[in-house]
Amino acid sequence: MSILVTGGLGYIGSHTVVELINNNFDVIIVDDLSNSEKFILDNIEEITGKRPIFYPFDLRRKELLTQVFDAHHIEGCINFAASKAVGESMTEPLKYYENNLFSLINVLQEFRERNISNFIFSSSCTVYGQADEMPIDENTPLKEAESSYGKTKQMGEDILKDFSRAYQKRVTLLRYFNPIGAHPTALLGELPAGIPNNLVPYVTQTAAGIREKLSVWGDDYPTEDGTAIRDYIYVVDLAKAHVAALKKLMHSNEETVLDIYNLGTGKGSSVLEVVKAFELANGVPVPYQICPRREGDITVAYANADKAERELGWKSETTLEEALKTTWEWQKYLKDRNN
Ligand code: NAD
Ligand code: WQD
């Protein structure tokens, strides 16, 4: 079973590639290294004992993608490749629409032309905006996305709904909440380019002394400690959900499938709870200061992931502290690597 994994050297993609190989799938990665590094391929091989086939090119180069489909009998795709920096998407919206949508459409064209089904799309809890009620299940109404990045996820979902219906394809949309953590071997993890925007990479770099202090964006939210609440899901748990979703699609007797799953823990944690959990898990201090709210941030988002448990037999297994330990081990690995 050859599975195309676009963006397979990225953060979530690389962890998923490991789980796919562990489940005996043959993996073909296309990644242009725009937000990842080649050594991740060596590390995947070190973990699994198998080196996936790797093509380093930009998915917008349709002619190169066609050659990959000519060369392999591809039976499914997990599509991670996208630009994902929310702030940058507001100043460079065209980059986001172009990269995230053209890359997606190019793969879908190959699927249509070659009569391939089984497509999994990386969507995001961002499609819900600030939902009126918690927890968020798959029937929670979508609100207009706050960022151009978020809009590319909503548009991607719409494209895939039409694609599935019009061409009788099996498609799964996975809406991730906030992925965190690293591989237990400390050989894979998140590689934030420049100054991190996301909470856990910033906390980690602050603990490592790379950043002086964490800015906690707002302590006047209507939550218990005043800081905003999210659902932090361990990346290896998240990776396993992809394998479960892929198996379900491949074993389906239906020609046309459009499944949607929230992937989260079902538990919300505040910014200060994350800071405390990191300090406790790793025994290192995380200096912070309270700052005004960050524009565009919502107060609270956590998942109801019961549908994934019911239909995929998947649920999050790792605690926040355990996940934050792996992040710290990864940070130490990166430090050793750079010395
Ligand atoms: P990432 O940046 O680590 O991985 C994406 C990978 O895709 C990178 O390796 C990058 O080099 C590659 N890529 C980007 N554009 C490409 C192109 N045109 N051609 C070939 N390769 C390309 O990001 P991630 O955190 O692993 O996220 C994976 C997916 O999950 C993305 O679609 C992202 O939007 C989505 N997502 C991420 C989060 C999160 O917080 N990390 C949350 C929800 C959804
Ligand atoms: C979490 C909380 C911040 C950094 C983003 C994307 C979303 C999805 C997940 C892809 C918030 C606070 C953060 C810092 C802080 N990604 N914070 N100081 O905003 O929930 O979602 O990632 O699809 O689309 O928008 O995640 O990690 O940026 O922030 O206080 O230095 O931590 O205000 O409350 P977010 P995040």
C-alpha cells in the first residue's frame, strides 16, 4: 500500500510517517523543505529502520507531481503540506491562498485523473472560530475564520466536500486542536522558524534561555485564572489518529465518503496551567509576564472527540505533563545537534 504524504518531513507529517511505517504502509513523501529539514528523513529511518521515498519539490510544480504518480502505485494521500503561520497569513494572504490551495488542487487532479480515492486532509479547530458552546463537536457551526490561514482551511474543506461528492471519492477531514510535544526518541519534533508564535515552542525556548520571558497574552479572559484555554493534543497521539482514519477509509465499502473528526483531548488547559505543567514536568522555571491580549485570539476552545473514539477507535492517551516532557527532550536534542 503506497501512501503519498505531502509535507511528510514537517512536524505532524514526520510523526505520522513513523506510525504509517510501523503499520506496514509504504510511504512516499513530497516536501519542499520550506518549513522542514532533510535530517528528519534520516531520523525517521533511525526510528523505523526504513527510509521512505522522498521527493524534494514544491507541490505547485504539477509536472513533477505527475511524475511521482507515474512512478508509483499510490493508493491514498495524507495532505499535510501547507503554510501555517497565522500572523504571516494576514500580511501575506496571497502566499497562503496560493500555496495551501494550489498544492491541494494539484494532488486532487492526479487523484481524479487516475481514479484514486482515500484522501485525508489536515484541517484545524480554527474553522470553528470562537464557538458559542464548549466542548466543540463536529456539528458545531463554523464561523468566519479570523485569519487568511484559517480561511484556506475552510476553503480546503469546501473543495474536498465538492471533490468527494462530484467524483465519488473517500475523504476524511481531520480537525486538529493544538498539537504539542515530540517523539519519545527525541528524534522528531517541531522546528519553529524564527521567533515562535505558538505557546509550547515559546515556553520551551524560554525555559532553554533562548527567549528571556514568555509573554502571556491576556489575563482578563472570563476563565478561572484569566488566561485563555485550549486543547493541547500530543503529536504522537495525533499521528496515530491518521493511521486509524486511513484504515477506515481503505476498508470502507462505500464509494463516496466524507468523514469529519475533531482530534483533541477533550480537556481545556489555560496558558498558566501549561506553564505550570511544563515547570513541574521538567523541573525548569519559565519566566513570564502578563501582557495585553493578542489580536484575533479566542477565549476558549476544546474538543468533544467522542466521534473519533466511536468510529476510529482512537483517543488521546498522553497527559499534558508527559507531552511537555518530550518537548523538553527534543529541545535538548536540538541544542546538542547545533553544538
Ligand atoms: P509544518 O510546517 O511542520 O509541516 C508542513 C510541511 O509541508 C513542511 O515540511 C513544509 O516544508 C511542507 N510544505 C509546505 N508547502 C509545501 C509545498 N507547496 N510543497 C511541498 N511541501 C510543502 O506544519 P505542521 O504543524 O506539521 O502542520 C501540518 C498540517 O497540519 C498543515 O496543513 C497545518 O495547517 C495543519 N495544522 C497544523 C496545526 C498546528 O498547530 N501545528 C494545527 C491544525 C492544523
Ligand atoms: C495558545 C494560547 C495564546 C503564545 C494556533 C492557530 C490555529 C491552530 C493552532 C493551525 C493562546 C497563548 C501563545 C505566547 C501566549 N493552528 N500564547 N503567549 O492561537 O490556539 O492556535 O495554533 O491550524 O489555527 O491560530 O495557538 O499556541 O498560538 O496559542 O500567551 O507567546 O497561548 O494567546 O491563548 P492558538 P497558540
